[in-house]
Amino acid sequence: MTLTGSSRLRYEVIENQPRVGFNRSDDLLNLRTTFLAEYRKVDLRVAVELYDSRVWGGDAGTPITTNEVNALEPVQAYAAADFGNAFGPRTKLTLTAGRMMLNLGSRRLVAADDYRNTTNSYTGLRTDLSAPMGWKATLIYMLPQQRRPDDPAAVRDARLRLDRESFDLVLWGGQITRAKTIGPAMLEATYFHLGERDAPGRPTRDRSLDTFGGRILADPRPGKFDVEVEALYQAGSISASLAPTAARQRVSASFVHADLGYTFASSWQPRLSAEFDRASGDRPGGRYGRFDPLFGMRRAELAPSGLYNAVGRANIAAAGLRFEATPGKRLDLFAAYRALWLADRRDSFSTTGVRDASGQAGDFAGHQIEGRLRYWLIPTRLRFEYDGLILAKGRFLRDAPNAPGGGTTRYHSFNLTASF
């Protein structure tokens, strides 16, 4: 039996918010506490994990949702069993059932978000299989948790109510990978289906989405180049609005990520990479073209969430450079620059809500510079983290009809995490 936990205190502040409908400048205090109890015996594991996520200091114009608040929630309660040689020599099968967090593949479609004050949780079945020659497969059938309560007043008060799952929202599919398929590079094939329908008091866009994709990945190594390319295509149907009688639209959307990096042979392990991301946007016509990132993370590549939360995998084209290093066992850091465009100038830019249906505001959103520094004040016990970001708004974020006023966006986040 093991008992572990953590408590993260975050103070974040933003000036010239780029998202529509919120305070131009704001600050917020976040606290996330977790507690995990895990029992292991030979090939059996049983675990329960609680998350308690709360905020203080916001007002009616502060973007506080279930992304920030979820009080005393059992995000995990599962049992897992391992079966050696299940399908022959050197094979291994793991079955997991219950409520669990998931981080699959690149985490761009299915992830347990860590930077965000709350996380994603799923209830269902997971199967993991490993076989000789570097083959691995993961299959899931999940009911994603719908965080409760979700009305603004109850969220701000952090009222206690268990999250729920139902067959009104279903995610199933999986990934197959093979290591060292092209030299040192791994190949991965992905398919997920998301099915959504209205529930009493909860209208939806009735998404029925099939996401297909492939990825090639050569991990960073000192003195070597590394590469990652992932392409995803999304098809299916979606309602034109939340209205029960809304017309159905066919979906045709896409996403691509590519990066090429080089890690220098140094004790700091410095790595420099060039990166490109493009997620399609919607445009007038019969088909719906805005890419849906499902339950993917954004912090690892694009931008912080929290009060900023303006850049995600929807209607965006981003190109830039990234530098990262680990100067010592206690310290790691990165800095990144990205130029941001709209994939379609008539759709809203990424997750800002800023839109110009005429397209006359152009397609350049701006220049984003960000960085992160993490330092263990007490190794494995207490870590400090600073995240900073500047968004120099381009023509679109200045001239679009509903663009918030103000100049350059500045975001700062100070974090202190205690682990036990």
C-alpha cells in the first residue's frame, strides 16, 4: 500500500486579456490538492485518487469554469490486472476497469491535463497489450466525466457534487505502435470515435466524430537530430447549433504537427527545435471544418491554460522555435517563440472567441513569446515554477469587430508544489 499526494498553490495574473467576454486585466489564486492511495499485490493494482481544485479572488468577469474548480472529486477509482504471456511468449496484457485518468500517445487527443487546475477523468475499460518486435496496442471504451456542478454560481462557490458519466458522451478507439520501424523512429496509428447526444437540461452539438491519424517519432538523443510528425483527419457530423431541431452538418477537419530538433551533447542537454502546428477552421459552405481536439492537452506545446487559455488546436497555424535545457537535477527551463495565424480568417481564432465573419481583419493573430522555469527548492518535495507569456497582437486581434481592447497581452503564473 502506498499513499502519496501533492498540493499546488498558483497565483496568476493577466493584462489585456485576448479572449472575448472577460475582464481586460485580472488575477486569480488557485489551489489544487491531490491524494492517491494505491494497493499492489503481485499482478493486481487497486487505486483511488482524490482531486480538490478551488480558486479565490475572481469576480463576474473572471473566466472561472469547471476547468478551474472541482471540489473533492474521486477522479480515479480503478482496478488493474497484468497477465504475462497472455498471447504467447514475451507478451503482456493489462486490463484496467473503473474511473481513471488517461494519457495516450502524443496526448493531443486524450490526456489528463496537468497545468490546468482540474483534470480530465474517464470511466470505462482499458486494454494494453505488448508483444515482441516492439509492438504495443492500447484500446479504450470510455465515458468521459462531465464535471459537476457546472452552473457559474455553484462553480464559484466550489459546491460539492460528484461528476457524472453517461452514455450521452462516449469515447472509444485506440492506438497501435511499433518501435524502431524506420531506423530509431516509432510509428503509431490512431483512431478514436466520439459520440455525443443531448441529455435532460444539457443541450449539445450532438457530435459524432471519427478521428484517424498517424505519427512518426524519433526521440531526442544527445548529439542527434530528432523528429516528430503527426497528422489527424476528422470526419462525421455535428449539429449546426444547440437547438434540438438544428440541421446536421458533415465534418471534414484536419490537424498536423511537425517538429525537427537537435540536442547538443552537453551536460545541460540543450535542445533547439523548429515547430509547426495547423488545425483547420470552419468556413462558409456545407461542411463543418473546425478541428475538435477532443480531450487533448495544450500546455506542452502551444500555451498555458488558466487565465490565458487563448491558443489551442482549433483554427490556428503556428510556426516557431523552441529552446529547452536542464542545467541541473533541480532546474529545467524552456523558451519558445511562435508566429500565429488563423487557418481560416472567417472563423474565430483558436479559443479566443474573436471573429470577423467578413474576413477583412486578415489572418495574422500575432507573435507569442513564452517561457517556463522550474526549480526544486527541496528535491522531490517542494518545487517552484514560473510561467510567463507575451502576446503581441497582430492585425486580426486588433481589428476584428469583437476583439477586446488593449495592447500587448502579458501573462504571469507563479506556482509552488509540495509533494508527499
